[in-house]
Amino acid sequence: MAEAVVRPGRLKVFLGAAPGVGKTYRMLDEGRRRADRGTDVVVAFVECHGRRLTEERLAGLEVLPRVERTYRGGSYTEMDLAAVLERRPEVALVDELAHSVVPGGSHAKRWQEVEALLAAGIDVVTAVNIQHLESLGDVVEKITRVPQHETVPDAVVRRAAEIELVDLPPEALRRRMAHGNIYAPEKVDAALSHYFRVGNLTALRELALLWVAGRVDEALQKYRVEHGIGGVWETRERVVVAITGGPEGETIIRRAARIAARSAGGDLLAVHIARSDGLAAGASASALVRQRALVESLGGSYHSLVGDDVPTALTEFARAENATQLVIGTSRRGRVERFLTGRGTGETIVALSEDIDVHMVTHERAGHGRLLPSRRRTLPNSRLIAGPVLGLVLPVALTFLLDQTRGSLNLTSEALLFLVTVVGVACVGGVMSALVASVTASLLLNYWFIPPVGEFTIAEPNNFLALVVFAVVAGTVAATIDRSLRLSRRAARATAEAETLSSLAGSIVRGDQAVPALLERTRETFGMDAVELTAEPATENTPSAEVPVGQGGYLVLRGRRPLPASDRRVLAAFAAHVTVAVERARLAEAAAEVEPVKAADRMRTALLAAVSHDLRTPLAAGWAAIASLRARDVEWSEEDRGELLATADESMARLNRLVENLLDMSRLQAGALKLDLRATDLMDVLPAALDGMPADAPVVDIRSVEEAPAVLADPPLLERVVANLLSNAARHTPPGQRVLLTASALDDRVEFRVVDRGPGIPAADRENAFVPFQRLGDTDNTTGVGLGLALSRGLTEAMGGTLTPEDTPGGGLTMTLSLPGVPAPLAARRAVGPD
């Protein structure tokens, strides 16, 4: 009997944008709904974290017992995978998908246990936060400054049949936190000021939305493949609008912006083809500036190109930008112009657009334009073809008409009619057409109308002269027309080049002159595939163009076509701007190298100014006390001697602290500070830090410090940091007030807060408090050289921590010292002692 094939279970994931958004609650709610419909549902593992509302959702659901395991002297409970497989429910609820399982089971990760359940045919409903996805771990750490040690491969979550995003606005989540619905009360303050900041929550929310959107795109693509759908489904609009610098530009841009706005996340790209035909001729530089400003104010981007052919350049740009819509204005040409020039730019773009939708926007200038010259030729293809045809057909037709009215006109009139015909053909088709028409007309005139009729002979010299004049006039008229068209083309080309260089100069003035930006602008303008700066001429893969840049450098353009000679003049101007940008970059690098020297000089000056007083003060006080004791002409009482000795001792201690701070700061700046990081309790270093407080310092109120986990720190350095923070807080605390020292754990970090009720520091000046030799708020010049906070932050960061100032509710300043907690293996070894 064949063994039955087990259908793999279906996975549903509740993806949380941040901790506390309610994903476990939603998972339990899903289980209750399925159980109410008659589905066999069990709770394989759920962690409620003491949240009352979440615990209430467990009522009525079957909860399987957990398995207890011992690890490094501690007792932990985990999901009993064997019991779940033996129970074989239809649906299992499994929380914390990224959890690392305590050793002792068959799998190291919770998601591996879930895969085992799915392989057994059990449907699983689970929950995980966005920060636990493996691909986002580094991004989340940069945002929150909290490393993610518990991760799950993205592929595991992507394979889920259903992914449901659980989300809350940041302020709503912070209110839930403040009400105690997420963490215990003693952890709320630390969480709100650290991980649960509005900026952190907003960034995590955006990450979750983008990740889920990508998953939706994958599902859509899979559906289209499975159903053989080959057409384009534009789920995100990218709208390219072609602008000419003409009066219709603003109308077209606003129309394109409305099209892009219809789709959430739609992009607007405006492109101007700077060349000598349809989209460039007649362009106004001032109008282009206004239109560029309009595009940028509407959230779009502006691009300027040089192309051989407007429709080709425009459609190639649209495809390169993955555009879904292309917006152009209707032609400004009149009916006669359209008849003479044939298919226009708009019709050609439609033919080339393929799967890109083309919108032709009407405007008040439609049909009121003028004949526009072409870049490659003085005449369009339609006239170049029609001219020779007319040069053959029109003289024959005229001959037929004149033959029908023979005798009514003399030879002179007939010759003039032929001349008018040749001039007309020259106007249509240029020199070559005029040559064809003049030869045809001359032969017909000679054969049919110049005696002897019916023979190709010229009997009289006057007739020969008439034919020569006939041909000269026709050729001169045609050449004049052709020259005027060429001059018009050159003028338009010069205008296009001026517009391109004007746009480039505008970018330079606006500050877009960085070398990468200029290289990208060059690539885009000339329609190349790549542009690079090299130290040597290109030897392989012959480039489309190569121009020297600066001293010993080359600007290399690579593309599918050679760069036309007419574009190289503009390229030389781009190369000149690149040369200037490269030189500016070199000067900026040189200035950056000089800046540390200037900073060191400023610090040395500040040090001398501060030390000149602060070293002298304790020296003078100690020297005076010792000199008084040594005086033989004064008899000091024991009380006076004790007071003088105490003054000398305090002065020497103050001088010693000042020298130690200076030495430590110099070690930090030189990178020569040696660290001995080990598990350290704050209570071990706190007594020594308190001993350094002045006798008249305010009382330090210590809360929750004994319960705080150990941190990974250098004990002597931690003592220095805490002593500096307490001294700073005591100095600014008003009489009768206390300094508060608290501690709390958050994830794998421990935070210590030193709170004072002083005047505080304005937000704009807080970072200045950590600059060496700054004494914010101290006007008596008796509080040291201003190294305390600067040294504290430097030592903290050297130990892998952070030191940040915050407002104290009700007034004052709170210094938050965050240090990494002791890793679990190290903490376990510390708990049981050395082997």
C-alpha cells in the first residue's frame, strides 16, 4: 500500500512594525476565530510578557505544556516540539519566530521548529518584528543603535502563504507604552527615551511598509507568470514629460504632475532635448528656467539631453528610466507645415513608444507654430523624396498643357512658365530637385517649343542663351534656398548648444558641481551608456569620445554610437567644467587635510588659555598653604594647621585630577588609550566615584542601581565617567535639591541616568558641552578647564557606549549613559565564578 503524501502546512505571519504593536494579540485573535469555526487550534508557544489584554485572548484556547531545560545554571521553558507533533493539531500558534532556542532540543532556532511543523502538515500562525529580519539587521542597528542578535532569514517569512502587517502610528505606540501596556513601569522611561523615540518608530514603520510592498510585488509577479500574463501591469507610475521651453510648457508639466499624482509614489521626470529640431528650436532660456523651477516645486526632476533625433532620444530616455507614461504637447505646426513635412514628432513618438502610454496634451499654441528645421538635413525626408518626383512630373505636365494651347503664347512666355516651375520645385526639394527639374524642363522646352520642333537642336544663339540663363536662374534660386535653410539649421544648433551650456552653468551656480554629478550630467546629456575619469587614455573597448581633462586626466564617454562631430564642441565645455570640479575637489581634500591641524592649533590655544588659570589656581592655593605652615614667625594652632593642610591637600587633589584629565584626553585623541573590558557592576565603582564629590555637594539619590545588570566596561574608566557626570550634576543643582542616579535595562543594553534640577542646556548648545575647554553656563572661571563632559563622552564611546543629554521633565538636564550589557555566556561564567 502506497504511503500517503503529507500536504505541507500553510504559514501565516503577523509582521510587527515595532515591539508592542499588538502582533501577539492579533495572532491569538486569529486562533480564536479559527477555533470558533471548528478548526483544531492549539497554542504551542506564546509569550504574553505580563500584558493583561494579551493574556485575556488565551482564554478558551488549548495551551500545550512547555518543556523545561537547564542551561548554565538557569532554568528555561521552550516549546515542546515533540508534543506538538504528537498532538497533530490543524493549526499551531507559535510566537517569537526569531527566538534562539535554549540548547537541548533538535533545533537551534524557533523558525526551524516551525519549518518542522509545516513539513508535518500542520498549519502555523506566528509573529515576528520587522527588526528581526536578517536582511534588515544592519539597517535597524544604524537607526536604533541596538544590534539585533535574534534574526530569521527573510526567505522563511517570504515563503508564508499570508503576511499581515501589524502597525501603529508612533504616537499611539508611545501612549500604549506610557500606559504600561508593553513594559513594566520601571522600564518605560528608558524605552521612551531610547528605542521608542518617534524617529526610530517612524523609520521602523517605513521599513515594514516597504518590505511588505516588495513581498506584494513578488506575489503579483508570481501570479502573472503562473497565468501566462505577458503585458505590463503598471503598479507604479513613472511619468516623463517632454518640454520645449515654449509657452505651452507649464500646461504640459501640470498635466503630467496630475497624472503622476494619481498613483501613490508616482515619479515625475521632465526632459528637454537640446538640439536643432522640433523640441529645441524656438526654446526660450528664461522659459526653461521657469519650467525647471515648476517641475522641482511639484516634486519632479529635470533632465537635459542632446540627441540625434527627438523621438528616438525621448523614447530611449523613457525606457532607460522605466517610464510608464510619456506626456508631450500637440504640434505647434500649422496644416500647411504638416502637409509639407509629413509625419511629425508626436506621431513618431507614438510609433516608437511600444508599451509606454503616450499622452498628447492640447494647448493654446497648438497649430500656431512655424516650420522647424532638421538637424541632420536641411529638408525633411518627405520633401527630399517629393522634390525629384516633382522635378520630373511638373515639367511634363506643363508641356502637356502648353501643347494643348500651342500658338497662344510665344517662346518667351513658355520659357518663363518652365522657369517658374523649376523655381517651385527648387523651393520644395532643394538643389538636387532643382537640377532634375531644370534638365527635364530644358530638354522638353528644346524638343517641343524651340525650332526646329521635334529635335534636340538649338538653331539660334539667342535660344542657346535663353536656356543657359534658364539653368543659371534655377540653380541660383535653389542654392539660395538651400543656403538659407542651412544657416537656419546652424542658428538653431547654436541656440541648442547655448541652452545646454546655460543649463550646465545654472547647475554649477546652484552647487551641483560635484564630480559624480557632473559625470552623470554629461552621460545623460549626450545619451551615453557610461562616463568615467581616467588617468590614462583608453586602450580597450574604443570609446565613443575621449577628451583631456586637467593635467594627465581623460574624460571617456562610452555608448552604442559614436559621438557626432557637432556635439564635440559642447563636450569640450563639459570637460572644462569637469576640470574645474576636479580641481575644486583636490583643493577641498587639501583643505580637509589642513583642518585637523587648524583644529589642533585652536585646541592648543584654548588649552593654554584655560590651563594658564586653572593650573595656577590650585598651585597658588597649595603653595600659599605650605608657605604659611613653614613660616617660623607665626605660631599656628592645631585647628589652623589642620585647615591649612586640608587646603593644600584639596589643591593637590584638584591639580592631580586636572592633569589626569589632560593626559586621558590626549590618549583618547592619539588613540593610545588601553581598555580592559570586563563584566562590571555600577555598585562596584560607585563608592569611589562618590568619594570624589565635594563636601558641600548635594545628596545623590540612588535608585534601581543594585538591580541593574552588569555592563561590559573598564572599571576605572567607568568610575571616571560616573564621577564626572555626578560632579557636573552637583555643580548645577540648586541648594536643597538632590541629584538622581537611576539604572534600567533595555534589550542588551543598560542605561544609567544622572538627573539634575539645574538650568539645563538649550538644545542648540548641547553638543557644544562635549567640546573640550568649553564651560557652558560657568562664568566664574573656577570650575576647571571644561574637560569633564568631553572626556566622559570619549571614554564612554571607547567602551562601546553612548552619552546623550536630554531635558529633565520639570526642568534640568539628564545625562543618559548607555553601555552594552554582559553577553549571556560571560554573565553565566561570572555568576558561577571562575573554573
